[in-house]
Amino acid sequence: MAIDETERLRRWRLVLGKDAASELTSNTATGFLGNLEGADGEMDRVLEALYNAERTGGLGGSAPNVARWLGDIRSYFPSSTVRVMQQDAFQRLNLKQMLLQPEILEQVDADVHLVATLLSLSRVIPEKTKETARQVVRKVVEDLERKLANPLLQAVRGSLNRATRSYRPRQNEIDWDRTIRLNLKNYLPEQRSIIVERLVGHGHKRSSLRDIVLCVDQSGSMASSVVYSGIFGAVLATLKAVSTRMIVFDTAVVDLTDDLQDPVDLLFGTQLGGGTDINRALTYCQQVITRPAQTILVLITDLYEGGDRQGMMRRAAELVSSGVQVVCLLALSDQGAPDYDQNNAKALAAMGIPAFACTPELFPDLMAAAIQQQDLNLWAANNDIVTTRGQA
């Protein structure tokens, strides 16, 4: 539906602010564009407070002013816009310290980016705010789990079944349901029987069919990736057929595997920010991997190594040569193409370690492909993901 001229100018007035009022008013027969009233006036006020903060004084220095502003933007804008404005406020007006107050947290629309901000502040959150912060993080985590858990569980279970299926089973290993379905084409109606040409079996199952190690860079630039990795790690830990380990690192390495039963505890066990020592993290992974041929190591990092680069490359090569299936995710987030160390990515790619970014929605399918030992570069190409090419 076409927008009339007055409505078009009204929208531009809200976008451009008071400075554009006189120019816009001169182009329309109505004079309301100078001083907006009612809901338009309130929308104009909250936009001015954020985007013309240097002139208006911003949101004010007190928690009540910020809480009021957060409530106002929810009244006048949709949720998607509210979250953008919140992020702009935290960045433009340096309101991170305001998140340390429970009355502010209760007003905020929570998402992955807010969780990442809270985790980065976790060491300085006062006692009176900690429980509110945990409630905010838990709400976001539970929302994401509802969205992401079933696709991951279905993809991994299906891949494990296919990976362990046997076509020369012993009698006690026959999967009769799959065997009957596979041979239905050989049904003889007159004899009401099926000629079985091919048997399908469950194969030999051990306590865990695959070992999955999530090794996650917790430097500040990887904040969203840490949140998604924690949730996926907790979901994978519910599968008996896989053994899941969660390792986070900066210049030190922390094994958070024991916290996988509660992703909120796990996330608060991270410490976003600081340096990056990938070599130390890979050294630790080498020590805990006991079944290289059955292990998938997902290294989630932008590859900006602050430690021993040669050592990092040596460790990566040793892991590959031992039989570990290694994949490097330059980001696990929905924020688009990440910034990363291209030279290190090319060096890993030359070793046969694919390096690319992955969205949370594609991660279940990625894990399924890894379990089936598919060519992950081909998988990425089929999903329109650009991978890093190895150095010649």
C-alpha cells in the first residue's frame, strides 16, 4: 500500500530528529513536524535521548532514568528494534555498568548479545544482582534450547545409527524393522512372506560411539560463539552414544565438562575477554583424547594466536595424523562473516582441517556430517559456506 506524503515526511522526521524539522515542515501543508505530540512525541523523545545524546544529555546518570527509557522503547517499538536500540545504548552511552543493577536487568529485552555482555561482567556483578542476572541468562538459554535442541539431537542420533549400521549382522544383532523395510520390494503376496536379500544390523555398540570435544576460545570477540557452544555442549551431553567434553581457553585452559548438565552454570564458568593461547588449548586436548579415530575436535576460534604459533600448528598436525577429525569454526553465531587470522586458517586448511564460520541453525547438520565422516569442505559448499583454501 502506498504511503501518502504526510506519513512519509512524518517517518523521516522521526528518523532525522529535530534538526530536520524546519526543512520537512516547509515541504508539507501541515505544521506538526516541528513539535511532535502524543505517541509520536514520546517516540521522538526516546530516539533523541539515544541518538542525539551529546546534546540531550543522553539517558541520564541514574538507574531510574535508564529503567524508564528501557520501558518506553518497549512501548513504542517492536522487539527486534528494541534489541538494536539496547545494543546501541550500551555501546554509544557506555551503559554496561547499569546492567549491574537488578532494576535495569528486569527491564531489558534479553538475547544472545545481552547474555554475552552479562558473562563479560560476571566477575564484577554485585551479590544483589547475581540472581537476576542468572534468571535473565537462563531465560535466553531455555529459549535457545527449545529452538536448537531437537534438530541437534535428531541429526546426531540419525548419523550415529547410520555410522554403526552393519549389513553382515549376527542373529542377535539384526535390526528387524529396518531389514523388513529394506526388503519390502521382495514381498510375495501369494505366500504372504518377504524374501530377505539383505540384512541390516545394529552393529557392535560400545558405551560411546563418538567422542566430541568442543574447544572454545573465550576471548571477547568470540562472545556469541561461547554462548551457543555452551548450549550445544549441554545438549550433546544428554546423548549416551557420545562422550562430550567442553573446554574453554584464553591464555589459560579450563575444562568445564562437569558443568555440562546445566548450561547456565557452564556459561557463568567462562570468563570472556583476555588473550588467546590456542597452542596451550590444543596441548590440553591432546592429553584428554584417548580414542583419536573416534574423536571429533571442534575448535571454535578466530585463530588470532597470542601464544606459540609454530607450536599451535605442530599440535594441530599431530592431532590430524593421530586420526582425530578436526574442524575449525571461525565463529558459531548468526552475526555474519567474522574477522579472523587468514594466514593461520590457510595453514590449517593445508593440513586438511576445514576452517569456516557456521550459524547455530546449521551446526546440527555439521555435526551429523562429521559423525558420518563426510567431506566437510563439500558439506560447506553445499550449504553456501565459504571455506578457507590451504596455502600452496
